[in-house]
Amino acid sequence: MKRGADQIALPLDWPQNNGESRFIVSDANREAFEHFRRWTMWPVRATILTGPRRSGRSLLARTFAERVGGRLIDQADRHDEEALFHAWNAAQDSGLPLVMVADEVPPLWIPALPDLRTRLAVTPVAEINQPDDQLFEALIQLMFADRGLHISQEALRFMTERLNREYWTAERAVEEVDRFAIAERARVTVPTIRRALSQAKMIGDAA
């Protein structure tokens, strides 16, 4: 039986705070999530986490690093290479893992520093993909809830069936609908959503 989107239970089933509970696990990010559960089996005490921006990659990395006493370096592919090299070595010496969040990963990420390039070549990579249907729907529902708005299943289905499956798209769509509803003093219904997204040119007029 296919598993639905679950609230995260981070390594190793630790209690969640409000920020951590915002990370929703689905097939789009489950492999990356499980990678952090199995961190004691990494070949080296470092990993690279990549994926689309707004995908929760920094949240996952930060939560993991805080819980196990490791270190997070965000935008690692833009970080000072010498500092990154020393951080990688320090992680091996201390046994406390280093998580590097990056837009690009080897072989596309090619450091100029040879010693860093060698170390990254043996560093495992975890990747978060664009949201699948279940995650996309859950994210939209969560974003509306953040604004104190309830969205019906019919309206939620209308959005998920018509929008591109991207994290940025979910955020923008909810913002456009909320702004439109406030301006029109309208409830968040299918007609309101259709008009808002059509006006924002996020869906066709005939959708």
C-alpha cells in the first residue's frame, strides 16, 4: 500500500518543535529523509544535501545538525573553500557530522581547491525532488493554515490539478489567492481561486 505524506519524525524519532513539524515527508523527499536516519552508516562524517529552494532542505539539515551536535553549512557551493575543507576534516576528527546544503553537487560543483575536490568526491549526496502530488497538496494546505484560512478538499484538488508541481509555485499561488480574497472580500472557494490564479496568469482562463 502506498504511504501518504507523513509529518516528519526526525532521527532518531526525537520530539518535534513547531518548526520541525513543518517538514512533511513524501516520496519526493523520503530518500533524503532516510539518509539522515542512517547517518551513522555514512562512509564519511559528512554529506551534501541538494534540492530545489524552498523545499525544506535547510530545515531538514538544520534540525539534524542541531539534534546530533553536527554542523550545517548552507550554500556550501558558494562557501569559502579553505574553510569548507577544514570543516570537512574537523567532522572526521570529531565524529560529529557536517551537512553541506548546495544548489550544485559534484561533478557539477568543481572546487578550485584540489584537496576539497578530493573530499567531496567521496562524500555522499542526498537529494530532495520537486513535490509529488501528495506533498504539493499538503504544502498548499499548510500554507493556507498559516494564514488562518481553511481550504476545502474540492478547492485544494482544483489547485493541485492545475498548478505546476514546484515549491515556489505553491507559495506564490497561496499568496495570490489570499491577496485576491482579501481585496474582493471573498471566501476561499473554487470560483475565487480560479479568478485569482487566472488573474495572476498561473492557470488559463478556461481552467
